[in-house]
Amino acid sequence: MSLRKLRQGRREVRRETPTPRGLVRVNVDALAPNNSYGVPRFVERGYYEDVPFTCSSCDSKEIWRAAQQKWWYEVGKGHVYSGAKLCRTCRRREQARRAGARRIHLEGIARKRAHDT
């Protein structure tokens, strides 16, 4: 039996079994392609579950919710072996810092172009 048929059979079995309460079912077809020989744990399980993590910036204890994971992996096409690193507050702060740096950079380019002409 080919690996493709085996995986397809596993998916069909997962669809028939009910998802445990509070967990979110994985849509394997919506995941971004990856070149790994392995399969992530959430794909093997067939559902996402809440994952605790510690923010790398402020060291606060957080939980990466199953619905957030589904969005990251299936809609945002995030790498299947990536995980949450920053809490929401630190992530917003980092986004604002990057936006400010981008704005300053673009203003500098505009000044340089205006000066050169």
C-alpha cells in the first residue's frame, strides 16, 4: 500500500471519530506544503489542542489556543513546525516597532530622492 493511500485512510478514520470537546479538527489539505519526512503531532492526532508556552520577551505564561493554531497553520500558512513565541502584548509592541522603523526608512528614502532631483 502506498504512503498516499495510507495517509488518506487515516484521514477518513479521523473524520469518522468525533472531535473531543474544546479541540479543533485539522484540515490537512489546507496546511502549507513542507518538505519534511515527519508529520507534526497535531496532524497525527487529527486535531489542535491548547498549548502552553512562555513569552520569550516578558516571560509570562500564556496559552496558544487551538483556534489560533488552526488560523496560523491553515489560513496564515505558517510552517507546521513553528509555534507561539510572543504573547499578544509583546507581539503588538514588536509590530509597532517594525512599522515605525519602516516609516522612518521610507521617509529617509523619500528625502534622498527629493534631494537628488
